[in-house]
Amino acid sequence: MLPNITIELRHLKDDSYESRIFGPQSQDILRSEFRFKEDDPFFVRGTKYLEEDGQRTNKDVEKGFIQRMGKHFYDLITDGKDDFKKYLRHDQEIKRGYCLTLALDYKTIKEKPQIKKSDDKEVTEELQKRLKAKPEGIERLTKSANLLWHIPWEYLHDGEDFLALSVRAHLTRKPIGLREIPAIQSPQPLRLLVVVSSPTGLVELNTEREIGIIQEVLDPARREGSLEIDYLEIATLTNLRSKIKHFQPHILHYTGHGGKEPLTNETYLACEDDDGEVRPIFGHDLRRISQDSDSLQLVVLSGCMTAQTHHHDALKGVGTTLLQDSLPAVLAMQYSILDKSGIEFAGKFYEELGKGSSVREAVNEVRLRLYELRGKDRADWGLPALYLRTSEIRLIDPTKKPKPRATKTEQVNIGGLPIVRGFVGRKKEIRDIRQAINQPHIPAVYVYGLGGVGKTALAAKIIERVQWDKSVDAFCVIRCDKIEPTFANVVEKLANFVSYQGKEGHARGGQALKESRMPIEDRVSFFNSAIKDHRYLFIFDNLESSFVKHAPVGELKDDDLTRFFSSLFDHNWRSTFLFTCRYQWQLLAETKDRSNCLKCGLPKENLLTIHLPGLTAHQTIQHMNNLTGPLSKLQYKEQLRLLPLVKGHPKTVELLDSYLQKHTVSQVLEDKNLPGMMLQDIGAYFMDGLWQDLNRDEKEALANLAVFRVPLKAQDIQRLVPKKEALNKLTGYSLLQLEGEGGGMHRMVHTRGYVVHPVVSEYVLDKVGKEERKRLHKKAAEFYIHQYDEMLKRVTKDKKAEPLEVLCAAMKMLRQRGMRKQAEMMTSSLLEIHHHLFEAEEYEQAGGIVTAILGFLRTQGLRELAKELLKKSIDSLTSGNKYVAMSNLATLLNGEGKWQEALNTYQECLEFFKRIDAKSQMAVTIGQQAQIYQERGEYGKALNLEQEALSLQEEIGEKEGIVIRHYRIAQLLHQMERYDEALKHLQKGLRMERELNHPEGEANYLHQLGLTLNSLNRPKEALKHFTKALAISEQIGDKAGQVDSLGEIGKLMLGAGQFKEALDCFQQALNIYRELGDPVKVAICLEAIGVIFEEQKHYQEALIKYQEALQLFRQYGSPQDIAHTERNIARVKKLLGQ
């Protein structure tokens, strides 16, 4: 266990405070008094700065402000002395690390709250209620003591280092005076409850991604049985209380929004009411709920501002309130956090817990991760605040053998519907249906969707919910597929149900329903009168069993049943009639005259219609984990590999689970017959009948749409399928539907629109045959290209230019100019075009796309996707483009340190180009080989190869190639310290670049001239050339060129001892590389900044920079990068005495 240093902060009187810092043996290190007021400039400005940082762009960041603020608060509590800093640097007891605990004053007084008039009546009533309950006053912190809790201590800076970012320090908070609580160490199994809140009206967060990351990093612990995860996706107060009571979690993780009540500043979690609207859950609510659990050890509040406190009482914040009972640890956010940073926070925190790290250690790693992502001048790394009332809490011990525990489940009567194992998702649908049930003006709910997509499971879940909240008096389920669905049978079941209730008039109403001599309309009226004062839920499951086959969509077989339902919808009800069906129902269709009423006469606003989509990726994996078969025992990565087979359809998940009982994952993935077997099963289950019932136009329309992977907008659908009747049929049969979760793991941009479910798509494309599939994919590629028609007209005036070639050239231009968002969007489109061209066997064009987007994919860290695309090109191409793809693959391999494999690949390409006498390609390939030798320090070999390439390009008069060769030869001569020769090549090449009017090439030459002149000890001339290069790069928007020149200017400043100017240059470069998304260059800049700190003898700060660089190099860099940085770290550690 690490030694503990405590900074105890107490309020004395008025604006006077005492700071006492004592060591592991309770020895005084420093004691001082300080004055602090609410109007302290750094306090006022700092809290505002931190709150607004998430919305601030990089150019609006005030460099060094967070550091100055942290130094200001550090000087307050140390009286500006160095005693504490010296102790941290030199004391042997804490050399290997220490815990730094901020113990904050907890003085209280009793005070009657001043109730001001508020527009929010509920808040005023709540305050009045509290005052009535405690007329003598409410206990709260004194105002001055409370101020201590609002200071952002996590940013303390001692002039050299942020304490919370020190590799050795683990910073936590706790209230003075509250006893230490022993924590449960490594419970078996650990139970994690993830609460997902997304009320309507608030900005939608990427909770899908956050949950996916938590699933991935904790997957090993889940499979071993040392961890159980459950999810609460409808985050009402009632549901949360029930889930905590029955699941008994050790960790409660909240993901969603946080907020602050404007009248009292009391913070809350933005949870939901039964209608899906925001229902604030305050600290006292959460405290009351958590008291139902003896197991809870840690609450993680990922919502914004969840660590902030009531403006009068620090222990009235949504997070801090929990500290007053027996909860050992709370981790919460002090201010607003970016969605991306919140996801990184969750991923890194649970990854560390899964490895066996303590909560303190995990939070430390989170801080370093957020710091790497956004830098020291952004607030992210200091936002998590860890409140700890225990000396140590370690929740997972990887060395312990797990002891699985079966969580108790509640037994619920669901009216004979089949219980679906592992129900997941459907949050919005459940919310909408429950809302309809509670609103008498919506008597009808119609849920339709593909067979097996989960309609019956949704109905069963609705029954569970209404039983929990007692929103209906009783429910009746009629399973239309289990009875002969005639009018007589249906009314018999309804009559028996109402008679069984034993309420006044019910038996008479039931009897009237069965009275065959009475007109149907009169029977319904009697039935309505009998139950009008009661609220029942009537469920008609699998209504399609009542439909006529091979007829217009959704016509009932029994005419009396049609009249019965028509009459039913003609009355006012307190009850709700819920129907599940595979298809649309003509009775509930719109009329041709577009009136406000449906065909049955029911006004449109009195019907809730839900078209049930498939499961998202995370929901599919959650569904796999909740099953009891082989799927639940697979690794997360294996489950990911199986996702393309199941395609988000619950039925296919169950089919796959049964296949895996006899086969391994590898066998399943390699079995070419398996997709066909699954298609046969799906066909027999629901698709064969539907396909046969479509006419030629409808089949053609469905096939046109089936090839698309990405959701399409309504206007796109109309362009692709202009015949409205065909679209109506496809929608009516649930073959085309609106989906809210667009995109996928292979795509970079998420969209919302209409889709053909992947299961249907695969079935349809199998039916149309190979040649038709190729035609459809080519048509889809042309559709995407035409979306850029207007842009293509602006980019080129050449009407004969191939649109795809122009699009690829535009992509390269966007990347060069650092227009990352536009490049990302275009890359997403080009990936779709590549997919369709590849499926259409247009391999040459597909290969050209890969070449165009390769550089962007590489800078985004998507190396594996790039390699996958290149390998597809190599396997499919036969012409010279195959060898272009091989050359690109060799470049990637070299970047991974596989230089010999890369050399061999280049040689294979060279032999091919020699056979066809392609001198230009030969020169390029020889130059690529030269580059490998250059990187390996074999400059002689590299130079000979470059000169050979130059001769080839001079032979064919390829000016652009000649310019490149002069540049590369000059670089080599420079590295060989033959500077005068290098200078001649550079001057010649620069003249040619200017003749060719290539500003980017001119900037590159000026930059290299600067390097060579500097080596010739002509720094002033070098600076002049670097400055010219920078100006040209800025003018043409070449951000990559800008950062190269900034780096060299920074080195010149560093050499001149101008540390401030050097740091400014490297910091600018670092920000641009982060904007460009180039992690390797980010690491190089971090390393350079580390050198500056090392030169200034700030060894601890230098160590942090080198370690940050090393983490990035390990993920994205080469073995040489890693080795060089490790040497830097070893040297600095030696200087620190470590």
C-alpha cells in the first residue's frame, strides 16, 4: 500500500483558512494560514474557464492559464514556500509513489432556508416541504467552509508539474471528520450496473459507443466469471430502485447528462420520468436508493457537473451526498465533459480495473489518457474528482479464481407470452408505449416488424413494466397464432377476461360481447360501457395470423372481426389495445383523401405506430451475453467477428447459438455453407412467403435498395424507387424501415434513414443471382458519385474527366489542406463506393479509391482497415494496379517495422514493371526501396538506388519525377554530411519546382534547404528559409508543411536558448498534429517538448512528456521510435535518482 500525504484544509473564521500538510507518519511537512474570498480572480475566472472548455476551439485556448491557476492555488496552501515541493522531490519514503488526500473542512450550522419566489413551483414546494419537516433549520456547511469544496484542487501545480499528473501521485478528496470505511476487496463476482439515461429534449450522447467500450475492456473478466454486467436503459427512479434492490451491484455507473438547479445550484442526474421527460434525481434521492444495497462500493457518475456541490452545502451535491453513509468511493465530473472524452474516461477506467488496478490507480491512468488526448491546456484530465473514504479499494483481482453467483430474477406473469432470454434495448419503444397507455386519447398501439425481430418480446416487457408501476388494472393477452383467429374466438376470450375481473357490470358486458343476435356495433358499445371506468391492457399478439394470404397488405380473413375492430376504434377508451404484427394493417392505413382520420375512422393522433428495427451492435452482443449457450462464453473479439453473420436480428442470434453447440467459431466462420443454411432457415421462418407475394416491380425495388449498407434519406429512396405503390408494399411488409442507429463499425460517419434489414438484404441478393447483384452494386456506386456532381463541377472544368478520378483527387486535396471533417465525410462515401465497385467486380476503379484514401486512413490510425482494403485489391487485380497496391502495402509493412518483407514486396513489384518496361513505375519502386535503406542508415545503398531512379526519369523526361529525385538525393547527401553536394541538388530542384509552379514542392525544398544550411552552420539563412517555407504552407493551407517548419524553427530557438519561443513553436505544431489526427507526429512533438524541459532541468515534466510520447509510439510508431524514447526515459529517470 502506498504511503499517504494529507493536505488538510480548515476554515478558521471569516476569510481565514488553515492549511496543514502532513506525511505518512503524521509528521508535519508544512503548516500555514491563508486568506481566500469568493471573489478571488483565479477562482471566478478559473471555474468559468473550466466549465466552458468543452465548447472552446483549439485556437481559443489560453495557453498556460490552467497551469497559472493551479500554481495560484498551490501557493495559497503552501504560503508560496518550496518546503512541500522539496519533500515530494527528495523524500525516500514516497519515492515509488504516494497517495495525496485533500481533506476538506466539514463545519456545519443549522439554518432556515430563505425561500425566494421561483418560476418553478415544484422547486418552491420542495423547499417548503423540507422547511416544514425541519422547522428548527437544515444542517449545512458554513459558507466559508463550503468554498473549499468548490476550488478545482485537481489542477494544483507546483511551478514545475501538475501534482495530479505526476506518475507517482494519486490525488483524492474526502471530508474531514467522516470515519474511514473498510471496502469489500475483490468481491466474487463483481457486479456492475450501467445506468443509461437519455431523456427527450436533451442532446443525444454516444452512449452506444461508451457501453461498447465498457463491454470490450471488461470482456475477459466477464468470461472468467469474475464480473457480471447488467444494464438499466430506462432510467426512472422506480426502475433504478428496483434494479439496485434485485441486482445488488458493487459498482453503479451512470452515463448521461448532469445538471444544476438554477435556484439552489443543487446538482442532479438528468434521469427520466415515465413519459421520457427529464426527471432530476438529486443527491438525497440517490442516497435513499443506495441504502437498499449492502454491496455498493463505488458510484461512477459520468454525467457533466456531477462532482459539483450545492452552493450552500458541499455535501448536498449529487455525488457528494453519497459520502455521508457507508459508500467508500464516488467518482464524478466537476464540469462539462466532451462526449469523446467521457467515452475515453470510461474505457480507460474499466480497462485498468479489469487488470486488477485499484480505483486510485485507475483514475490516475484516466488522467494521463485524457491529458494525452487533449493536452495540459484543456480541462479534461482534471475533471474527474475521486472522493475516497477508504485507504484502498481494489475491485477485481485477476489472480483469484471466480465464484459465479446467479443473480435472483423477479418472476412476472406475462399472460402466457414466451419469456425471451436476455431482452435488450427497445428503450424508446417501451417509453412511447407506456406513455400511450397513460394517455386515454391513444387507445391503439400498433407494433410491426420483421418476423423474429422481437415484437412479442417487447409486448412481454411492456407487461412487466405496467405490473411494476400498476398503470393498468389488469391485462389480457390473445395469441392469434395459437387460436383459430375468428371473431367468435376473439370475443370469447375478451368476454371471459372481463367477466373474471369480478367488477360491477363486467359480466353483463362480457355476455353482451357473445350475444350473436345483437349487431356487432351494439356489442362493442355495451363492452365499452362496462369497462369505461377501468384501465386494461389488451394485447393481440401475431395479428398476421388473422390476415388473408396473397392479398393486399393486412386484410383480415374474418369480415366480422374487421367490423369488430372498426367499431372498437370508434369509441373512447381508458384501456389500451396493443397489436403486434409482421405487416401493416389496412384498417389503420391512411385514407386516399389524406384526411386526419385513418380507414377505420380513428383520428391519426389517437394511434401510436411503431416499426420495430433490428438490434444495434452493442445490443446484439448484450443479447449474446444474456443467452445461456456458447455465444455467451465467447471473447468479445470473437463476438464482434460473428456480428456480420447475425446482422442484428434476434432470431439469427438464436440460430447461430444453436450452430455453435456443435462447431467452433473458426469452423462457423470458415464454413461457406453456413450462410446458405441460415438463409434457408430465415426463408422458412418468414421470407419465402413474402418474396413470393411481391410482383416484379416490387422485387426490383427491393433489390435496388438491398445492396446499400448505409441508411438512405427519404429523397434518396424516391430517386432510387420512383414507383410509390412498390414502396408502400415494401414498407407494409416491414422490408423497408426507418432506422435510428445508422452507420457501423466499418463506417466513419453515422446517419439516420431508411434501410433494408441486413437479413432481408442477404436473402434478396441471394435470390437475384450473381450478375444482377453486380449490376445493382455498380448502380449504387454511381448513385454515391452523383451526390458530388455540384462539387465536381466546381473542382474541374474538364467535362471529359472521369467523375471518380476527380473525386479521388479532391480527397487528396482535402487531406493536404488539413480539412479533416470534410475528408472524413468524403472518405466515408468513398468507402461505400469502393464496397459497391468491389462487389461489382470493378476492381481497377476500386483499387484507385484505396490509393486515394490510404494516407488519410493511416493518419487516423486505421492501419488494419487500410491493409484489409489493399489485400482485397491485390487479390482481385491483375494489371499494373495490383503492383501499385502491393507497393502501398509494402509502405504500411515498413511502418510496422517489417522492412525485409516490405523490401521483398517492392522487389516483386519492380520485376513486374521491368517486364513491361514501365520506367516511371520502376523509378518510383526503386525510390521506395531506397527509402527503406535510408531509414536503416544504409545511406550508400540508398543513394545508389536514388541515382538509378533519377537516370530512368531523365531518360523519359519525367520532370515531376526528376524534381522528386533531386529532393530525395539531397536528403541522403545531407544525412551523409555531404552538405555542399546536397545544396547543389536542392538549388537545382528548387528552380525546377518554381518553373513547374508547384508551391507545395517549393515549400518542401525551402524547408530542406533550411536543414542543410543549418548543418553548414548558417543558422540565420536557415531560419530565413524555414520562415519562407512556413509562409507558403500557410498560404496554400498545407498544415503538414506548416508543422514541419514550425518544428525546425523550434529547434533553432532551442539551440539559441530561447526556450519560451521554442516551446511555443512545438506547442503550435502539437496542436496542428492533433487536429490532423496524426498520432506519430503528436508523439514526436511531445518528445521535443520533453527535450526542452530536460534542457531546463525540469526532469519530472520531461519524464511525463517522454512517457506520453512512448504510449503513442507503442500504439502507432515504429520499433526505432520506441527504442529512442525508452532511452530518453531511462536517462531522465537516472537524473531523478529513480
